[in-house]
Amino acid sequence: MIFPKNFENKIGFDQVREMLKSTCISEMGEEHVDKMRFVSQFEPLKIWLGQVEEFRQILLFGNTFPAQNFFNLIPELKRVQRPGTFLLQENLFDLKTSLQSFFEVISYLRNLDIAKFPLLRALVRDAETEKNIIQEINRIMDDRGDIKDSASQELTDIRKKLVKLSGEVERSIRNILSQAKNSGWVNPNDEVTIRNGRLVIPVPHTYKRRIRGFVQDESSSGQTVFIEPAESLEANNIIRELENAEKREITKILLEFTNFLRPYADSIEDDYRFLGLIDFIRAKANFALKIKAGLPILNDFPVIEWWDAVHPLLFLAHQKQKKEIVSLEIKLKNEDRILVISGPNAGGKSVCLKTVGLLQYMLQNGMLVPMRETSEAGIFRDIFIDIGDEQSIENDLSTYTSHLRNMKHFSLKAGKKSLFLIDEFGTGTEPRMGGAIAEAVLEHLNKKASFGVITTHYTNLKMLAGKTSGLINGAMLFDTRKMQPLFKLQIGNPGSSFAFEMAKKTGFPWYILRDAEKKVGKTQVKFDKQLQQLEVEKKEVADKQVELTKIEKRLNELTAKYSLLKEELEGNKAVIMKNARKEAQQIIGESNKLIENTIREIREAQAEKEKTKQLREKLKIKGEEANKMSAIEKDIEEVRSVPKQKKEKKKLDDKIILIGNRVRIPPQMTVGEVVEISGKEALVSFGSVIIKVPVKKLINVGDEQYHEKVLIRKISYGHIVNDLNAKMANFKLSLDLRGKRAEEASTDMQKYIDEALLLSIREVKILHGKGNGILREVIRDQLRLIPEVKRFADEKIEFGGTGITVVILR
């Protein structure tokens, strides 16, 4: 039950209904909006809200929905039910385009994932009959809405004759026009035109008798007459007869089609009702996006536990003005069912009350509501409201009398599933008496276990709420330092009316306020002010505490991150040393090849075998040293000890080999030093190995290139470490994907997981929100495909529950 009759006007739902109608694209959708009513049955309401939520997900993440040509031909279909009637040509074209839209919608819904969109998929219906109708329409009508020549043999013959005869008449008249121009009877720029459906020649009034024919029209000035030549008169008459025959044949075709359509009229009417329902659901989803609404947790019992709830009309108004809106947090459960709100005038008490009434009414009308999706909402059987001035001169009804009648209705009709909303409870009469009646009514409603929100300034009601089970106080906060309301509801303690402060702010005479303070007592005024200021300061402390908790959490995350970074750097050090040993082995391998070549040359030069044996022994010793970690560390330290300031280099001729030059033997890249030159041969030192090489095979590399080769490994490893440090410092242990489309979220998550694996991070969190669970399922489907993901699960309830996925990596 909804009370009073003008309930929608009082809470502003009439404006919401009009906004929703403007979002529809069809008359059928608007009719659904007009028929929208308050529902207290849980199951149908759950389905309706689920349909809107699924459509909202489509608008957010899905492909473009085919929302066009939703024409309403139900009245025309009812009209042609009588035999002998037929659809007009323009109505037939509307039928064609709207049935095509019907097919597009059915196809779109049929392609949805039934696991993610079960309620919308359930709306899909068979369309075989409609296919036959579309085929028949396409047989007789083209895409421009014209009847095809091939619609019947008779029409084909008529139009052929018309084309042929019209061409002959036009050629005849153009010949006459040409002769008239040559004779000077017609202006040179005039051409053949049409009057009364006939081809005519515009002739100046002076020469109208020079051309034989009939005057079909004349200009407004009378200076020009439009003559149909006598030569074309008979042909034009035949054309007129053919045109009439064409109309009769088209009517016959339309009549035959209507006879074909008539047995399926009821089915097609259902198709249009289906389009109207889809338009209605789409409009509610669009409006939900406009006011940032979602689907809260729905319960089959009375409960209100809302977070970040906002009044949709106030939200839209503030959005236009680019102003922020203060959200509402309210909790009404069995232990605290009735909220008594007090506070200053213009502090937001009535807005809170209207917000509760409007959002609950929207929800039970099948609309999504602007609040956090983790909020809980219940179902009420009744909603009563008493707000505003209901006095009536015609009915001899005063303001207080109207309030009393409403209280009487509430007291008699309210029950455990009723929600009552009363603004300025008890006002309108003598305060003591009015307060006593209001207190008695409130006690009675509490005994009936009803839910409610009331606003008041009466102290006795605040005291009653403070000591009675089932009732709880709430205050609209007021900043006494800035002398302005905060529009924030604080549940738990009563608020002050701040009458003196508000009076001062309006410029009320100070001497009158001084006398008023004397009458009420300064102690009471100060106590009232201090009580409210304590609440404001309490809220500030709570906000600071929340901020400190966030900072502490962030600090803990950073500490964990840096500890992890340290461990990773230690691990990377081992990797770098391993790579250094591997490269040392590679260098020795290259030297081995070089020595083998040298030995071959020594043998060719008939050198002593003892010398060759010594070279091999030295090579073996070098390989063993490369495997020892201490030798590598010593080499690295030697590299680090290279002076930063380079010595002044001598500019060497690439072709001149001198003692002390840094050289290499192509194609080898190993650099050695010339220690002796004897004729055309030189002794080159490669570390502890000295070989004899022809001078012509050596190439100078210079000191700079040599140092670059020595330092290049050090620099490359340094870059690796620096890059890892940077990635680790900037890496976040959670990724927020809320509000992103499925494809974008999928790409971002894959990149994030790859980076986590690179940094050897074992646990991360993916924030995707709750909603309808679509983005959650997309993310989890992809996680199942990543081999490095060991497992994943929902976050603990107190930290986000199903809105966050915790991922454990291998």
C-alpha cells in the first residue's frame, strides 16, 4: 500500500517517471513506463531488476544494441482485423522495418552468453511466422517503401504502358515548346512543368492564343498561363486512366497482403509488445547509467543498509552545476528500525527522508538505485509518507488536522513490513501537546515493529529514541566554527537545531537574540552548541583515523615490497655471477680456438713440441680458473678499479702495428697486447697466453675499444639491476580494473601478471567490483589459461569479498 495518493509527487518520482519516458524510443516503451507500479512480491521484482542489471552490463561492456524503428502498429493491426480493410502503403513500410528490428533484437539476445545473461536470454521467442511475413513484404515492396513492379503481372503491364506513353507525351510537348521558343511566344528559359498532374507549357498571357490547347492554371499575377497542348490531351487522358488503374492495382495488392497477414495479427501484436518491453528495460538501464545506479543485494524481508546512497534528482542537478553531492549512509534493521533525525533547519533532514522514500520506491518499481552495490535493500509491503503542508480550505482542513489524519492512518495500517516517513513530526500545534501526541504515536509504531524515518526538533522524541529499543537517534552535522551545515547524517546521537546560530547567520537583531538567550538560559545554549561541536570533532577524528589506517596499510605494503626487492636483488646477484662465469667460459673457448690455430702454425714452422705442450697446459689452467668464483670476483673488482678519467689516447694508424698496441686476430673478437715485434711477426699476449702471429693478420682496436669491451658486461648487468629496481619500486600489489571494458581489462591484467612474474612476486590482487559478476568471470576465465597461476580465490569478506580476486603465482 502506498499512502497518500499523491505519494509520487511528494517524493519526486513523477519527475523520475518523465525522465524515464524521455529515454524510451517508442510509444510502447512509454506505455510501460506509465504502467509502472509499486511491487512488493520478491520473485517478480528480482527478475525485473536482474533484467535491467544485465542490460546495464550490455551497455557498459557489450556490442551496440539495435535500438531503432520500434514502431507501434498495434492500433493498425486491430483496425485491419475487419474483412475488406487493408494496410496503407506507409503502414506496410513501417511493418517491414519494425519486423526487421524485431529480428535484429532476437538475434542479438540469442547470441548472448546464457550463463551471464540468463534473464534476457529467457525473453527470446520463436520468429518463424515473422520470417514468412517479411518474405512476403519483400516480394511486393522495395527498401524505399515503394510497391515493386513485379508485385503483380497487371501492375507490371500498367507501369510499362505509363513509361512508354509518358515518354511520347513529353517528347511531343518539348517539340511544341521548341517551336514556341523559335516563334518568340515563350521565354527562352522556360521549360515544361506540371499542373494538376499534367504536363503544361508556361506561356505569357499575350501569346496564350498562339498555342492550341487547354489552360490548366495561371500565375498569381495573371501574366503567365499554363497550357496543355491539344496534341497531348488525349495521351494525357490515357495516362490519367493508367495512373488510376495503377492505384487500384496497388490497393488490390495491399488488400491481398492484408488478407494473408490477418491470421497472424495476434502474434505480431505480441512482437510489438516484446519490442515495447525491451525498450522499457533498455530505458531503465540507460537511466541507471545516467544516475550512476546499480543493483544492491536484495533481500525478501524489510531492511535498509545503504552506503553512498544519493538522491537521483539532486545528483543530476548538482552534476549540471558541477557541484559535489554528499552521499547518505543509513542502516535500519530489527534492532534499530526507526531513525529519529534532528538537526538545524536547511541542514538536509528532509532531503534524507525523501532520499529514503524515493530510492525504496524506485527499487520496488523495478529500477536500479544510486548506491554502492554492496548495500543491502529489502522489500516493504507499505510505504507511508507525511511531508509538506496538506491544509485545504475547501475541505476545512488545517495543517495540523491533516497531519493527525495521516498519523491515524499510519497507526491503524502500519505493520512489520511497513516503512513510514514523517517530516517535522509533532509540529503544527502547541509544542507540549504536539510533542506528547507524537511521542505516543512513535511508541505505538515501534510496538508494531514498523520501520521508519522521522525528522523532528522535539527534545522529548530525541530522549525517547535514546532510551527505547528499536529507536535510534541521528543528527545532521553542523560546523559551528564555519557556521554552516555539513549535510552529513551521523547515526547514534541526537542533533541540535542551532536556532541561535542560524538566526545570527541571517542577520537577526542581536539584542533580540540576547533576550532570547536569557529566557532559555545560556547554559542550555552552550551545552547544545558544545554537544554538536563534539560530534563534528568526533567525525574529524574518525576521518583522521581512517586516513592513518590507509597510510599504515600503505607503509606496510611498501615495507613488504622493499623486503621483497632486497630478496630479489640477492637472487639477481647470483644470476649475474652465473652469467659472468658462463661468459668467462665462452671467452676461454674462443681463446682455445685461437691457440689451436697458433699451434697449427707453429707445427707448420717446425716449432718445438715442448713449446706446444706448455701452451696447452696454460690453456687448461686458464679454463680451471674460470670455473672458480673467486677468480671471477677478482676480475670484476679489477674492472671496478678502472679509473673514471680516461688517459689521453694516441691517435693510431689502423694499419701500423706497434709494441703496446691493443690488437685482435679476425674473425676472433678477443683483444690482446703486442709485447714484441720481430720482422714480419709479433708476440701477442692474451692474458697469461703468449702466441706468435704474423703482423699482417693483426688489427688495431685502440685503448677506448678495449675498455668498452671490458666494461660492456659490467654496464649491461648494471642496466638489468637498475631496471629491476625501478619495476619493483613502482609495482603495486593490486590492480584496479573497475569500470573497464572486458577487452581492456583482459589486456591490462595479462601485462600486470607478466610483470609480477618477472619480479617473482607470489601474490597479487585484482579489483573488479561485484555488479553482475561479468568482469569477474572474464578475469577468472583468463586466469585459468595462465600456466603460472597456481590458484585464485575471493578476498576475505571484510576486505572486499567477491569484488576482489586474490591470485597466487607459482
